[in-house]
Amino acid sequence: MSAPLVVSIPHSLGREEAMRRLKTGLSRAASSVPVLSVDEERWEVNRMIFRVRALGQAAAGHVDVAEDHVRVEVVLPWLLQRFAEVAQAAIRSRANLLLTKKS
């Protein structure tokens, strides 16, 4: 098993507002990326557990929402590991948009 890809994104929204914004974020992100589909998305208190599919490969992970940051951890299959840096930048960019824009 490969090491997980971890991205931490600071925010100043508080846990509840960050969770509200993130609850619609994964589906919207997937709809804007043609090769990405969401297989599972469920919330357990302040953790979103997800499974996505890209280029025929499944990746699973979770998002932990804290008062001042969000931590995304995802395990990429070996075929997608070569895109880890791109995935990390995309996760950081999308999360920053969700957590910093006025809403």
C-alpha cells in the first residue's frame, strides 16, 4: 500500500461553516472535472469519507474538518500516483476556493 497524499488547508471559518461549504464541494468539483466521478461521500460527525474514480482507477480517503484547518488524506492507486503533485495542487486550490470565498 502506498503512503497517503495529505493536504492541510488553513481557514478562519470555524468548523460548522467549513463543513457546510465542503458538503457541496466534492460533487461540484467532480462535475467540473470530466474524468472524476464520486462513488461515495458520507459524513461521520466532522469527517467526510469518500471514494472517487478517475481514469478508471478508484481512490479513497477522508477529510477532517477542524476549527482552523481542513486535512485531506487520500490513498492513490499506483497508476494515479504519478499525478500526486497535480492532485495535491488541485485539492489545495479547490479547497482554498471553497474556504475563502464569500458565501
